[in-house]
Amino acid sequence: MIFEVEAVDGGAPIRLVHGPIQFNHAPLQTTRGPQPSEHTESILMEMGLEWDRIEELKALGAIA
């Protein structure tokens, strides 16, 4: 099964392969994988870190 997902840079869609076997008969959800550090800030905020602490960690190079 070949499907297309949006390109991160806004370019042409990327063609990917999905395994042909699906046991639950649910519609196929096709999304791209996250870029490195794409969700770091939102995950840390969900964990309870304040924005100032996240900025501090960035300045220290602990997170990107």
C-alpha cells in the first residue's frame, strides 16, 4: 500500500509504504512522523514545566 503524506517544508508530498495487512478494518490514517524536537516544548509543558524552565533548558543545550 503506497500513500502520500505532506512534506514538512511545503514541497511535494512524500510517498511512503504501509503494510498491506490490517486486522481491525479501520480506515488507514496516514501522517508523517515528527521532526526532531518538534513536540519537545508541548510535551514538557504537559508534564508541568513552566515556560521559563524550558527556555533555561534550551539555553543550557539540554533540549533543542
